[in-house]
Amino acid sequence: MIRASIVGASGYAGGELLRLLLAHPEIELAQVTSERLAGKSVGRAHPNLRGVTSLQFSSLESLEPCDVLFLCLPHGEAVERFEQFSSLAERIIDSSADFRLQSASLYAKYYGKEHPRPQELGEFVYGIPEIHRDKIRDARRVACGGCNATASILGLYPLYRENLVELDRTVIEVKVGSSEAGRRATSTSHHPERSGSVRAFAPTGHRHTAEIVQSLENGVPIEVHLTVTSVEMVRGAVATSHVFLNRDMSERDLWGVFRAAYRDEPFIRLIKERQGSYRYPDPKLLAGTNFCDVGFERDRDSSRVVVISAIDNLMKGSAGQAVQCMNLMLGLDETTGLSFPGLHPL
Amino acid sequence: MNACPVCGGGVNLPINAVLSELLDCGECSSELEVISLEPVRFAEAPLEAEDWGE
């Protein structure tokens, strides 16, 4: 068995990783850390896991060597302790934003400070398998993509890959659930304030813009305009992206483009139907799954194409993506432990 | 194997298919109507109109 540990396992993404790894047939979960809950049972933080495991949270100081180390710490903390972590495991998968960007200047622009270890940035492979599968297979360090970035990138990648859109006119609106804000309660997450709210919390300047640009540009600068709005749901992110074709293409042509990009992808589904309740991707159906559903429509009256891409932010947008990357890094079937098809109705 | 008129994906005509028979495209889930058997041709099946506040 492969021994894996999770640092920062009391948060929502850590809890999802726990759930996935406890059921993974090739993994023995060695340690899970939480400074606040050290010595307490895992079920204290994740009640869905009561009776499933007898694991207790450990402190960081007691962390022992393992085969794969997952980092689910708040942004900025993985990089601060990187020496400790890199001495404990040959393979590290980081869910934070600390190592996602290849460029130190891009990091400084979007995170407002210099990267503490810029020499490490090139050591990490960006963890979206649909784009970097071969590199992830050979990687020792993977930085998982941000949830909003993952949904956006997977929606737009086929069009950018084939250079089919105007490079200075991409507008993305992402609607997200409350779990994206993390586990810690604040005055803005207080139920009377949050419930029923449609909150534009990042009209411009969202940090995930940098990952989207990094992933989609192909040697030529591009402009991506991202807005993120939180809506009344717990899990899920849906990106509605507006791009403009640089040549005449029919809907059938676009089907061919998306099909060519994703035909063999186990976790991408093309969803575009003319009838029924779920004609386009809807994150409601994706709760707990590792799917990214992608749909599109070409505007009859212009060159605009609207791409809709949906994920469970805690799964394909975090823990599921991390396990998919781990499977690749270990030479396992990529889908191992990730076959849950979701629930309906929910 | 015949092409779906919506997405271009492959659609198999069932044995003993008849004119006006309805079937689904396995790729885009469009409901298709068989409008010709020789040669085989499909068209999108008509839908009931819906008004979503438009």
C-alpha cells in the first residue's frame, strides 16, 4: 500500500481528500494534521466520516515520512514550511495557490508580494490532467489549479488550443457556492447575511485570472476578464465564458473542436441538449463527483460563443483533482477512487 | 454509421428502422427523426415550444 498523509485536513478540501483517500484501494492514510484539533477524532471536523475511520488529527510537529503528502493549507503557509514538507515525501501535491504560477512576476502582480521561494516555482507542474497529463505522470511536485480557474480553463481550453478565438476579448463570469470561502466563519458568512445573497465579491482582479492566462496563452499575450459571484449554493462553480471567434464556424464545427479535445477524457462530459431540465452544465448534479461538464452555444447574430463549464469546487476544483493527479503520478488508473457518479435528485 | 446533423457524431440506424422513427444521438443527445432511409438522413425532431420568461 502507498502511504499518504494530509496536512491541513480539518478544512473542507482536506475533508474531501480524507473521504476519497479512505475509500481508495491503493492508499493507506497515515496521518492527517490539524493544529487546532490535534488529538481529536477526524469525525469531529468531518461528521460524514464518523464510524468510517478511527484516525485522529496529528500536529505538524509529529508528521512522519510518507510516500505522498497532500498540502491543504491556507495560501502562503505551504511555501513557508516547504523545507519541512519536501524532506518528508518524494511526492507532494499542493492544493493552495503557492506554487501554481510559473512566473514570479505574475505571482507578484496578482498576490501583491514577492514569492518567497521563486526558485521552486518551476519545480511544480500545474495539476490539470486534461492539459498536463504527461508532465504530471513524471512529476514529483504538483500544484492543483484553483477551483474557478479549473472550471474556466477546462471550458475554454479547446478553443484556445486551436487558436479559434480573438485573444483580447474573453470575459468569464463564475458563480460559486459558499464552500469556496472556506471553513472559517466570518461576519459575511453569517446566515442572515449570506442566505439569499448574490454577492459580486470579485468583479475584477480575481487571483485565478493569472492561472487562466498562464494556461490558455500560447506564446502570444491574451486578455482574460474574470468576475466571480457567490450565489445560494454550498458546493459548485459554474463558469460562463464569452469568447469571439476569429473565423466563421458553425455549431457543428464547434462540436468537432470540443469532441476532439475531450473525447477520451474520463472526467469531461459535453452537455448540450435541447430539452429537459439540465440542458447545459449545472453544478447541482456534480456534487461529490470529479466531473467537469462543458457546454456551449454559438450566438446566431454575432461571432460570440458562450461556454458553460461546471464543477464541484471541492472535487474537480480541489480534492478530486488532487487524487486524479496522485493516480497519474503513481502510475495507477487515473480514475481510481473517483468513480462516484453523483446524486439525482439532490 | 451516419452523421448526426447537430454535432456531426456517428449515429447508428437500427435494423428495421422505419421512416419518421425517433432516436437519440449518443454524443449530443439530440432527438433525431429519420427523414429518409435510402440514403439515410436524419433531421432534428421538432420540440414543444417553451417560454422561460422571454
